[in-house]
Amino acid sequence: MNFELKSLGLDVAAADKSDAAIVLVPNGFKAARDPLSACIAAAQKAEDFGTQPGKQLALYRVPAVAAARIHLAGIGEGRPQEVRQAVAAGVSAFKGTGAKRLLVAFAGAAAQPDAVAAAVQAVADASYVYTTTKPKAEARAWTRVVVGVPDAAVARTAFAQAVATVLGVELAKEWGNRPANHATPTMLGDAAQALAKLPGIQCQVLGPKEVARLGMGAFAAVARGSQEPLRFIELRYSGAAKSDAPVVLVGKGITFDSGGISIKPAAEMDEMKYDMCGAASVLGTFRALAELRPAINVVGLIAACENMPGGRAVKPGDVVTSMSGQTIEILNTDAEGRLVLCDALAYAQRFKPRAVIDIATLTGACVIALGGVRSGLFSADDALAATLQAAGEAAQDKCWRMPLDDEYADGLKTHFADVANVAGRPAGAVTAAKFLERFSGGAPWAHLDIAGTAWRGGAAKGATGRPVGLLLHYVLAQAAKPLPLQPKSVRRKAASA
């Protein structure tokens, strides 16, 4: 699907030879002397259409308009969410019509850049079709999408970022949606190596022997019950001087999670193929970075394996030694994500990062707390947390900061190791984050629990590609900023947690 941004008034839009057009009409629209304006004005006069969000009107073969199918959609004040909902409704209305070329035209005043970005992402999201293991599925219909605005120059940067975000989100969706036998740790490593063919990206993939030499005992323990060999993936995007400290993104890559010996209930266990969506979001972010080429260094780390029961599988009560040297009593083998992440977080410290962000479908408790609207955000660093939350708002990929009080770590105490991997049911998402905090090192660190936002269930079942948008907005914002000064108190707290 090719996107194009053009400066188009409604007079020019009426002559555009697209198969279908979505015309976004804001509050205060004033009709000019062109066929589309006249059509909108007539519909408003007849009270068949209004500019309020959610108002729609489908038209066919409007005189003097080149596109055969027209969908008028009210966008109210033209906020990103209003635009996104209107465009999604329009794309859905054209489904099955055979239309291949789409025009999305903003009527009236100049469209805000974030609204243009929302329109691009809405077209992509509403028209996405998974086909990899469904060869008879009808692929996405749109081949060309023109976004028409009164002044393209105003929105060009936001448009380019939105197109790159779409590429990243759809790569994340692809790997999130693949069944586990089509998305093994080895295949995930191959996908990362394919990214290294793009500008500015390098990739290294480590196997079981290399992971053992690194002392990643927690990660290796999770993989023991599976026939599929683990993979530890290191991606590097180099957009700045080598001396510039990178942002490190750490993705949980459990390509299938049975729960191990602490096996999950059978119902909906198929959805545990999505337990690598944190890893998929790292892949997606790197795909977008290769498109935009920002002046920043980014490292992506993915710990990929399956969590399966078996004769060699780790057992409840076993004690393993992590890369950091801390010993961990595994009280529940279904709390495996934190085990693979803790070793990846320890590995991240070798890059002397400016910030470390781990992304994981970590806890059902976070789903109970926040549902599928916002990802859970945990960080002891106020500046990092605020920047990530702002990035999520800008990207329409929202998160919400959760507490990290030291008292939450009390339940992780054990007589038999330095720390236990679970602390009981209360505040499960918080205690999981407190576990990870122990391994975060001295750099500013944040944890994104995406268990509720990485995929949808029910009729709309599938990966969402979140939080690629949030991560990309954060990284791009950092590209224009100097390295933050880290207060000694924060460094000491992170090191001793």
C-alpha cells in the first residue's frame, strides 16, 4: 500500500481519479463553489449529515466528482481520535467494493499534523489483513492512498513519521499473529537478521552455547523444557556518533507460553502465541527507524524461547543463577517472562545506555488494572516516565504510570535465594515490575506491561502492533535532545534495588 500526501482543496479533490473518497468535515465547515462542498452543504441543509464525530453519509456517483464512492464523515474539532474513528468507519464502508485507490480529503481549515498522522494509521489499521498462514484469504484491497490537505508542507514530517509507524506496526502484527510453529525463536532471529539489510541496522543472534557462556541462567532455565533452541537477538541502529549512549529496548520473546510445569488452563491457551509481542514491537520499531534515519543510537535486545513442560523443564522450587549473579527461586514457572527479561536487562548494562525500556506481555494483573486501553508504565525515574507517557499520548498509543513503592518488593523475599520470581496475587503487575527493577542497573529504566494492549480477543482477535507508536515517538524525541544528567540519588536507588 503506497501513501502519498498532497495539497488538495475540495475543488481539486473532486477531480482526483480515485475509486473512493473519504471526506473529513470539521465543525465550522464553510462551503466553497465546488461539487464536494455543494454536496456537503446540501446534506447539512437536509439534516442528513452533520460535522459531529460519528456522523456519516455514504454517496454514489455524485455529479462532477470523479470518485464513484464518497463517504462523508464528521470529525468535530479534528482531534486525532476523532479523525481515526471517522477514517476507520469510511474504510470499513468500502470493504468488498473492489475499490483499490483511496482519497482521504480534509475539508475546510488546515489539518493539524497529528490529525494527518491519525488518518494514515487508521487506513492501515482498518484495512490490515493477515495472510501468512491463510493463503486463500483476500489480501488488502488498497494499492494507493492519497491524503489530501489544504497545505501539505505543514504536515509533511508527521506524515512521514506516520507512514514509518505503519511499516513498524504491521511488522509487529505479522510476527504477533503468526502461530508458534511459524514464529519459533529461530525464525524470530531470522526476521531480525533480515532487518540488518536495511540502512543503519546491524544484527547479532546468539544461541544456547553463547547464552550459557554469558551466564544467563534464568533465561536458559525457561528454555529447558522445549525442543526449540533459544535465541538471544541483538539489534543495533546507528544514527549518531559511536560515543553517543544508546537507548536500549528490551523485548520479551516467549514465542509460546504453555506455563511450563505450572501449566495454564487449556481454554484460550492458543493466545499464548502473542507472548512475544514485546519482541515484535522491538522489531517493528527498528523497521520504522530504518525508514526515518533519526540521529540517535538504539539497541534492541530480544530474549526468545518457548516455555514448555517436559522432563528437562525447570520445576517450582528450583533456584537458578541470573547473569547479574543474583539467585532466583522459581516458585511459579508461568512467571517466566521476568526470568528472560532479567538476564537481558543485565546484558543491556554493557552499552552504558542513556535509558533502558523493557516491553513485555508480562501479567494478567495489568489487564485487570488497565484493560486494553492503556499499557502499564513502571519507572522510578520521573523524567523518563513523563517522557514516555507524553510519547504515548502523541502517538495515540497510551500508557499509564503505576506505582513502584519499595514495600511492594516484600513479597519477593525468600529463605532459599536472593529473590523469588513471584509474590502472590495482590498487585501482581507491580511486584513483577519490582522484580525487574532489581536487574535494571544504573541507567534510567522503565517497564511497559503490554499484556492488555498487545492483542485483541473475540471477533477482532489479533495483534495490535502496540506499542511501536509509543516507542518510536519516544526515540524520535530523544534524537533532538542532549543526554540527561542522572541524579546520584536515582543512580544509587536503581543500583541497590
